[in-house]
Amino acid sequence: MDITTLKECVDELIGTDPASGCDPESMVELERQLARLEAYVCASSAAFDGAGEWSLDGARNASAWLTTRCHLPRSTVRRQVRLGRALRHLPEASRAWMDGAITGAHVEALAEVRRPQTEELLARDEAMLVRQATRLRFEHFTRAVSYWEQRADPDGAEETEAEKRARRDVYLVPSFKNMYLGKMTFDAISGAIVATELERREQELFEADWTRARLLLGRDPRPTELERTPGQRRADAMVEMATRSASTAPGARRPEPLFTVFVGYETLAGRILELAQGQVVSPGSVVPWIDQAWVERAVFEPGGRVDVSSRARFFTGGTRRALEVRDRECTHPYCDAPAQHCQADHIIEYAHDGPTTQDNGRLLCPFHNRLRNKGSPRQDE
């Protein structure tokens, strides 16, 4: 099949009504074929780079030629060429991508952990990781890859965490028309501390906006009817955080930073070391925080039950805390809202004599909790 035939097929598809392909099966197939085409484009970009024909137009490299002729961002072109080259060393991932079973994002995650120290083990385990890519949600797949990297090259994983920590940076500077522009870059643990507090303050503002809008409208408001956008609430939350910091009395007790780390018992369950938000971290990244940490014991028992120690802090109720530790996010299959934004829901409704216990509890975000209570036919699938 040549490019002309491909163009004709695409033209034929574009000529159809997009609404005719909006059923679930068609959407899955469209994404699959898009992934296959992206794989072919990346492989061709790498081949074009190696052929050198771009030099005939005076371009310094293939990326410069493609950026100019195709009007693409340089980062997009470099990614295409980089992934095309990576496919030469990842045969299992290459086949799966060409089949549409995985995407370029999966291949990129695998390519990032391939280096001289891991090359041999990656060749051995690539098929296993690709199988994980076809079964897991993407964020869960990247978590599995991070654990594999720590196993394959422990020293390299520690160096990577140190490099991430060294890249921390914050700037906020006055700009045009008396506006301030800025950017924040944090490592996983520092970012979790800042993000947790920022989300908490933003949620307080959201609830206040929601209450005011509901009183004015006499009904539940739509997001567009709230006083502030999410970005504006986050900005106001940061101002509130700075205001509270400035108003702290000298010598006042400094609050402990809040982040949760899950640590697995090596000989029983394998290596587990990640934040409650899901980011995998190395042991060395946790060490600087040990002398200020509160240790909370949570033992996962058969069947998913969690035995939480009586010293649990910052959460009201051991049962609620147990659900957060166990579920960590909304349990609806099409949602990943974090635990702090979820509600504890009875599996067997309380009105139907469902007990308020871990075994009969689960986390659901407000949207899916309301959906369940409305009797959505797919809620419990």
C-alpha cells in the first residue's frame, strides 16, 4: 500500500459523518488505528533521518527539515524520530504498537528506562512489560515500569531521584502590565506536600463558590456558573497559603508536612514504595524525611481488609482512613479521582441495612456517587 492509497482511505473516512463512528466499539477501533499510524510515522521518521535526504535542502538534520516542511513543533518531531529509533531496540513493543495494542506513550516509557545498565534485563523482560501495557491503565503501567527500573538498576534509580530533586525550581516575576508570571518544578515528595495543601485550599474555595451559586440559582449550579474558574481558585488558594504563612506568629509550632508513603514488606509482597498519589519513589528519596515522619501502621490482610493503627492522624475515623489506604482513588472503573476528593460509599446501602465497615465500604468521587444513587445501569459493572 502506498501513501496515495492511504490518502484515499483517509479521505473516504473523513467524508463520513463522525457521529456514525461514536459508539464504544468504533471509538476503541479508531484509537487503535491511530496508534498504528503513529507507529508507522515514527518508524518512517527514523528511517528518513538515517537516509540523509534532508541534507539536500541544506537542513542540519531530519528534525529541522520536518519542523520546517510540516510546520510541526520541534519537540513533536524530535519525539517521532527518537521513538522510531527506540523501536529498533524494542521488538516486542514495536510489534504491539504496530498492532495498535499499545501507544507511543507506552513505548516512550519503556525507552526512557533503557540504558547500558538495564539493556540486558529489558531484553529479557520486555514481553512481560508489554503485556502489562495492554492490560493496565497507563498510570498503573508507568508505576510498574518504575518498579522494574528500581529492580533492574537500583543505583541508577537513586541517581534519577537525586537528579529530579536537583531540578526543583520556583520563580515568580513581575511581567507585562503589572502581572506576575511563574513556574514551579518539584520532586515527587516535595510536590506532593505542596499539591496536597494547594488542593485542600482550592477545595475549600470550590465548596464556598458552589454554596453561593446554589443559593443564588436555587439549584445545583453548572461548573461554568461558579464565581471562579478552577485556575482562579488555585491562584486564590496560593494567595491564602502565603497569607497564612505570613501571619504565623514567630516561634509558633511548625506544622508537619503531609504526604503518605506506602512501603511493602520485601520478603512477603515484593518491593513497594510509592506516594499515596501513585508516584513510585526510591528509598533514598524518603531518607531525608525520616527524622520528621509520623509512622502509621497499615497492614493489608487477605480480601483487601486494612488494619490501621490507632495513631492515624489528620483524618477523622479509622474506617475512613482504612478505605483511603486501601482504595486510594475512586473505585469506578472509568475514574481516577484521588482519595481526598472522594466520598465513602456503602456497597450495600445503609438504608438497606448495609453496615458501615471496611468490607462494605468503597471510595467514590462525588460524581460517581451521585450516579450510583441515581441507579446508573453501568455503575456496578
